[in-house]
Amino acid sequence: MPLFDITFLRVDRDESPTVIEALFLTVDWPVMPREGEGVEIIEDIEAHPVENVGYGVDGDPMVHLGRVVLDDLQVAQLRKFGWRTTPIAGSR
């Protein structure tokens, strides 16, 4: 199985909710999770079900977990484990 990206969108609790950034992590797992299966993104955050599985613009496989509400401390923890963030246009 090739490397693939796991991605989800972070939402802001105070903005009804407004998507503010996308978080990505490239993983090398023996199998790709299927739609509906749970994926644990970090120990302190509950597992999130896979919303869809597809391919990114570059043709690489991508697993999308949907929208997740996280505070700044949780995002800082994810960055320590290699998660990358990309701001979403029009947010903030």
C-alpha cells in the first residue's frame, strides 16, 4: 500500500461553525481505512469515523474524516506529531 494522506477540517466553535483550517498527515499504514471506520488521530481525541475515501488533486489516495472541533492546544499537540495545517480561504 502506498503512502496516503489523512485529512480533516477544523471548525471554530464560536463561528456557527466556520471552517478555519485543514489538517493533513501522511501515513504509511498496511491498509487504508474504509468509509464509516473509526480513525484515532491522537490519544486524547476520540476516534473519528471516515467520511470518505478518494484521491487528492495529485492522484494520491486520501482519507477524509470530515469536520472536527478542536481547540488551539489540541492543534498544537497534533503539529508535534507531524500534522500539517492549511488555512481555508475566507476564514478568520
